[in-house]
Amino acid sequence: MLLVVGCVKRTDRCVPRTLHVGAIVLFTSTQERDTARSWRWALAAIVVLSALAREAALARGAGTLEDPDNYLPLARSLARGQGFVFNGRPTAYRPPLYPLVLAPLVLASGPHLVWGIAGLHVLLGAGTVLLTAATARRWGLSRRRAWIAAAIVACDPVLVAQSRAVMTETLGAFLVAFTLWALTHRGARGVLLGGLGFGLSALCRPSLLPGAALVALAYVLAARDPDDVLLSPRTRRLCPAGGEGERKALRTATRRCLHALLLLAATAATLAPWAFRNARLFGEPVWTTTHGGYTLLLANNPIYYDEVLHGPPGAVWTGPSQYRFNDAVNAAAAGRPEPEADRRLRATALRMLKERPGDFACASLARLGRFWGVAPAGAVYSRPLRLASALWTVPLWVALGVGSSRKEVWRWPRVSAPAVIIALTSVHVVYWTDLRMRAPVVPAIALVAATAVRPLQIGREKPLKDGQEGAGKKS
């Protein structure tokens, strides 16, 4: 630092100005260190809270974890070097990433596998909290708003409850948080990392894949700031046709389109090895899973429409009729290659949509209500648990609504969060859904909801600088 020495006249003596400058610099740097230290300690406390919440949920299992989708058998087959195999047959019925993550734990944990998976889920929860906080700061949110977003992820009951199951929601939420963080980086680096995140998310939960297309569209169309070179009316008014301003807008639009294509290409490249493996084994590429036809039919079949849609309020589909449905599905798929069986089930579901369009519309609204429900089904869960869930969720939905109404949320890169939420919601309007299906987008919900909170400090929030800022610079 260059110090310029001068004198400040004070009665009959001179005081070097460098002393005043040095005192100000020392005071400011000490204040910044104290603020940074308090930020780190508060964030560490939220991470500990996240771990305690998940450990409490895991303790309810009494040393066991539910595995309803048979991910552990797939992980064990990978650990034994047999490949992605179920009951001795290669499969693409489940997405591969979560079993691939579990396979090293199967080898390393031995008889303590349950505790290994529990530790993995606690670490993934902590990572999701940290990535959410980092994304909030790169958005330009204040530290307090970043703490709020992180605390929502740490304590959300749906996300916490899923940590006690051998299922993909915990890893999916971590990958969504990583993707949102990646998209805050400028230029090609951001879209490449974002494409990697979307590809991994789809290999974990295929329902997250449409988010890549919607985010790519938002990358092109969303404003970067109020004076965006493409979208600002003031900018368009001041730029004559054929002038430098119009040429600059064209260059900007071209660059954004190329980056959006790069995002989609990175997503496809991440999925390509899995699709190639499936093409080699099944004779055709399967980019995600062969499970989609079943989940579409599960949500759109005459038994479900009659017993749940037209049944008593709060009806839950379970019991003998669902067992008969599954037996019929297994009989229809028996002896067929997985991709062919998937197409057959999908065709059956689509035929139901055409035959009963009114029931499909009503069922879609019902699925939307379940996806965004404030409490789990009363036929399955106790009243106190449902009340606790509602007390948490209702204020969160209010904050989400307020945050979504702010113009800043619909600028890049913040718009990536509502885009991911909208994409997943759209999928589950058509496919089978329940409350837990929204768990992977809890980081996005938390970020949007945190923007609803009024800043507690005086003055306008400013984005981070020195390469740390995401929202305030053009791409």
C-alpha cells in the first residue's frame, strides 16, 4: 500500500495523515475479520444442527434402514464386480449413481454397512447445507439470508426424514445444491459445471433432467440486471437499428445461446456412458431408466382413479388392490426386454389419459396438491407428526411465495432455482408423486424463500466481488 504523508493542522502541531489512514484501515480490517469469524461460526452451528437432525431421524430406525427400491442389492452386485445386475440379470430399471456411491461402502463397511450409509447421509446433508449457503452468498444475499437458507435445508422435515431410507433423495438434494452453486459461475465454466450437475442429478433421480432444459432456456432469456442489453426497454430505446448497441445485443444473444447449448451438451455427455452401456446390453440407448413407464401407469390407471381419485377424502392407495395391480404389471412385462416392457407400460398409461381425460385432469390437480402438501397423509402418519410438519411448511410456503414475487429472483443466476422447482413440479403433475418427491429441490426452495426475508442491515445488499459474485455481472 502506498502511503502519502501529509500534515493535518491541529493547533500548533502537525499529525501525519498516514496515522489516520492506518487507524481506519486497521479498524476496518479488524471489523471484517470479526464479521467473517461470526459467519463461519454461525454456519458451523447450522451444519451441526443438520447432523443432529439427521442422526435423530436415523436413530428412529433402531439400527436398520429401509430399502424399498432395492438399491443395496445393486450396490452389492457392483461391489462383487458383477456389474449393475439384479437377480442375475443386467438392469436399467433403477438409476445407477446412488448404487455406485454405495458400492465402496459395501466393501469398506462390511457388517457395519448401516452405519456407513448413515454417515454418508449425514455428510451429504452437511454438504447440501454448505453449498446452499455458498450459493446464497454468490447470489449476493446477505449473510443473514444465507444463514436462513442453510437453516431451512438443515431442518426441513421432508429432507431430514429421507435420510433414514436407502433412497436417492438425500444424494439428489446434494446434487441440486451443487448444480445451483455451479451455475453462479460466469461463462463456460459455469455452464459446464452446471451441465455436469444436471447429468449427475439425472443419473440419481431422472425426474430432475427436465430442469436442464428449462434452465438452459432461462439462461438465454433471463435478464442479468435492470439494464440488461437484451431485455431492458431503456436499452432498446437508446440503441438505434443497425447501430453498435444492436450489434452488441446480437453478440450477447449469440453467446448466451452457445452457452445454453454447452450446458445441454455437458448434461448429455455426463449421461452418455450410461446410455452406451444400455445400448450395448439392450440393443438401444436408455439415457435414464426403464422405470418411467411404470411410474406413469402407477399414477394413471383405472384402479387408482376409482379407489383414490373417486374414493373417500384422504384415501391412500394400498392393500390388496395395489398388489393385484403390481401382479398385472409384472405379468405384462414378463419375458420382455426392459426397454420394450417400459414402452408397453407407458403406452397403456397414455391410452388411459386419452380414454379418461377428465379423470386425468383431476388426478393431476390431486398430484399437485400432494407434491406441495403441508403434511403427509393422515392415513399413514400420526396427528402430532402431521401438525409439526404443517407448522414448519406453511410459513415456508408463504416465504416461497413472497420470494417468487420479487423481480430479482427471475434474473440470472437466481432464476435457476425457480426453474428447477417448476420443472420437477411439472414432472410430478403427470407421474406418480407424494410428499417426499419434492425433497431434492429443498435447496432451491430454501434459496427462493430466503429472498423473502427483509435484510436486517441498513442499505442495499451488494453481490460478492473479486470473482465471487454471481448475480450482478452479465454473461
